[in-house]
Amino acid sequence: LHSLSGSLGAAPFQASTMATPTARIILLASPPGQFDLILEDIQSIAPKSLSEDVDVSALRAEWAATTGHAIVETSAADDTTDESNGCIDALRKAMDDYVNLKFSSPGVRAAHRVKQEDGGETITITTYAERIDLANHSVGSWNACYTVNPSLGHISGSVSITAHTFENGGNVQLHSNMSL
């Protein structure tokens, strides 16, 4: 945090005046699987419990929604609220097969969501996968979201990849985003 305060153009970190906004920024930038570890570090250096100033559960939910991690926390039953639709059912089955084939390596956690939106005009397909290997100092995630408009024959999407490696005082993060 000391080096972060220098990059913000401020005097050395003063927890009493900067803890809440700085902690929020740092927590929302947490790599996969490290939100709680970083929260513990922040709480250990802050003059009072961070939970007094910040709604940690709301911040964790914001982080999960922003990164795509929230998908692995929901059950498949949460996504079946749409009325039965042959196309949606076929896409869900195809995504089950895809996720099982492409994200089946040991230590990888993956999930997908297929939802009808805009009154059935569009279909949103979201895939999230993460591999957290803290013992080997590396974590990473893949978040892809595609929007399909069947009546127009149009598809668009985006892919976000995060990788974090840390060892022997080094700490490198890669964030890559691509629109399709």
C-alpha cells in the first residue's frame, strides 16, 4: 500500500484518511481467489476494522459481479427461470459440453450462464473459469460474454483474461480484454 500511495500523488499512506477509498480500489482489483487474503492484509494495517467503514459483503458481491466470479457461486437451477425454450435448452446443453471439455483441467473451476433477455430478442451466454494455485504462486481467470440476436443473425461479445503471478518479492498481473 505504501507504493500505491506514491502513485496516487499523496503523502505516504495514512490509513485514517485514505483507508476506505483506497481499500475499495484495492479490493475490487483483487486477482481471482485473493479477495479475502487482501481484505485480511488491509484490515491488519488499518487503524480500525474495515468492516466499520465498508460493507464488505456488498464489496465482495460487486467484485464477483465485475469479474464474472459470481457465476460459479450460483447453481444451474438459478438459470432455468426462463420458460422452456428448445433453443435455450440446446444452448445450455452445448455450453455444458463445452465447459466440461475445455475447462476440465485439475484445479480449474468453471461455470456458464445462458439467459434470454429483451423479451426473448437476445440471448446472453456467459462463461467464467478460474484456476487458483496459491501454493505455486499463480492464479488466473477467463470471463467471456456473448450476445446473440437470432432474428438478426448477429453475435457480439467480449473476453477478459486475468493472470497473476507472485513469488520472491515479485508481483505481476496481466489484464487483457478483447471485443469480438
